[in-house]
Amino acid sequence: MKNLTKIANYRTKTEAEAAAVLLENEGIPYLIQSQEGMLYGPLTPGATIYVVPEAADHAREVLGLALDEDDDGFLA
């Protein structure tokens, strides 16, 4: 997966993994990027889910997300 689109940020990797189950059930390939679990703790908190650009709209729909540029970047 080379050209990926960021679709969501989560406060923890566990939250991102829970959301990713929904993507998996829909057959949407995804990548979770996180620093959690590093030897001395996370370098930055949270986790981000990426998908291929052609699946981004469907992935946002599956996760119930709206594109909002004014938020803090994390899902509650």
C-alpha cells in the first residue's frame, strides 16, 4: 500500500483496532500507524487509520465519520 489516505485518528491503538474491525468486515484494507507499545512508551499518543484513496469515502461511511477540518483531529 503506497498511496494511502488518512481517515481517522484515535486516542489509543486499541480504539483504532476496534474501528478497524468494521473496515475488515466490509473488506476494506487498512493500515494502523501507532507508536504505542514502543520500549519506553509511546512517542506520541494515539493511532491513525489509513486506507487506499479509492476506499476512503466508503471507509468514512462505515465508521460514521464526517470530514471536519475544524476539530482536534481525534475522535472522541
